[in-house]
Amino acid sequence: MQLSVVIPLLNEEESLPELTQWIHRVMTDNNFSYEVIFVDDGSRDKSWQIIADLHKQFPAVKGLKFRRNYGKSAALNEGFSVAQGDVVITMDADMQDSPDEIPELYKMIAVDGLDLVSGWKKRRHDPISKTIPSKFSNWTTSQITGIKLHDFNCGLKAYKKDLVKSIEVYGEMHRYIPQIAKTAGFYKIGEKVVEHRARKYGQSKFGWERFMKGFLDLTSIMFVSKFGKKPMHLFGTMGFLSFFIGGVITIWLIVEKLLKMNSGEKYRQITDQPLFYIALVAIIVGVQLFVAGFLGELISRNSPDRNTYQVDQQIGIS
């Protein structure tokens, strides 16, 4: 199979029939063998029933339904786990991503040899309250990760099959899949300007709070990518430095006292000096950080590799 299209959704009953017909038309015109995997992230409307009806009309349509809402990252992760296409395309279900972009995205992966292609909504149909924070977030992410992309949060992306089978997307990490891919050893990351269409049905499921969550997620993923399997390298180093600084200060205070005693000069008791308590705190913190690193090593080596989500129903998934 050439293509898998993974589409996470939440309460998108109005857009699903039109989106499916559009995808089918694009695939037929380009003679692609394909599957469309809708991942219903706990919808409360008729989305799941519509997916079931679409499966009868279009056998390539498949579906996963979560028992409750887990979030977009969980939906993508489960969609990736069952995708069978050589190239995996992700897009949103709200009709703001154009299926007409699929052939070129497929070519960039299958022919040009890229591991991941991220869409760039260069011209957006969003209010300024969303575009300016989004630009700042993307610029910050690009600077921190070293990946030169303009739109990390674009839902329209293409992946090599090996990539999606090698990564795990959890929490709210879908925004930073390029960084996850880079950490997993997939460095051929490209970008394509894509059409951003005005929303036709429903309303946005994301608010301003996603930018704060995005910053926290970025901090988390940078830590996990560098120290997730070796926390002692971070906490142990910080603990050693803190313990070393506290120890040096303590030794200096002791030596200073002994020298003054030997020369007959007036001196203060070590415990009467504020610097002694700073050194004491540094030593205690150093020990705690070292222990935290040791415990982190034990946890990381015995923790399960994947999250599990409660899939309630399936359609067309073998």
C-alpha cells in the first residue's frame, strides 16, 4: 500500500463526508493505493456513525474510536500503530487542510527521499490573536531544537513509514514530532508551503492555553530527548557540582579558622557565619540531586516503552 492518511478528530460530523470524498477523488486521480484511518478522540456527536457509513461506501476508510477524549497526540499515536502505507500523511478533519497537497507530499517522501515533510501555512486564515503567538512559538521552537521549520504545529505532514513505527507520541507532543523524529535518528526533514483554508464547519478545539502548554511540552521533550534514558547525566552532574561547591566553601571556612587560630588573630566560629549555611544547603541539595538521578535511572530502565489507550471500537482494522 502506498499511502495511509491518519486523521484525528473530535466532533467533526459535518466535515467527514466531504473530506472523505475529496481524499477519494485525489487518490483515484493519482492511482494511489491507500487507506484513510479516522481516529475518533471521544466524539459526542454522530462522527463515529458517519465513519461507519463511510466505510460501507469507501472500503479504504477505517476507524478507531477512543472510549474518552485522550488528545491529538494519543490519536496520532494509535493511528500510526495501525497504518500500513509506505508513506503516512496526517491532516486535520476540519477541512482547513487540502487533500490536493497529498501527491506532492508523497513525492517528497517516496521519490525525493525525505523522512518527514512538514506543511507550512504561509498564508493563514486565522485572527491576529492566533497568528502572532503562533509565529513566536514557531520561531522559539526552531531556535531551541535547531530544526528550521516555519510551522511546527501544522497538522498536514508526511512521514516515511519507518519513522512513524519508530516513535511514540504522547501527552501533547504532536506539536514537536519533528524533534521526536530527529532524536530517533531521522534527520531528513523538509518543508512545503501548503494551502490553509478557512474553516467551513464547526469551531476550533484549541484555545490560547495551548501556547503555554506548548512551551512546557517543548521543555519536557528537550529534556526527554537528551536525558530520558540517562537522567543521572543531568541530575548527577548538577548534584556533583552543588556538593563540590558546598564542600569547597566548608573546607575554606575550616582552613581560614585554623590559620587565624595559629596566628593568634580573632576569628568567628564556623557555625556563626552565614556562608556556612549556604555551603550546608549546597551539600544537601547536591546529595538530593544525585539520589534523584539514581532513582531516575532505576525508573527509566524498568518503565514500559509505550502508553496504552482504551480503544472502544474499530472499523476495518485487521
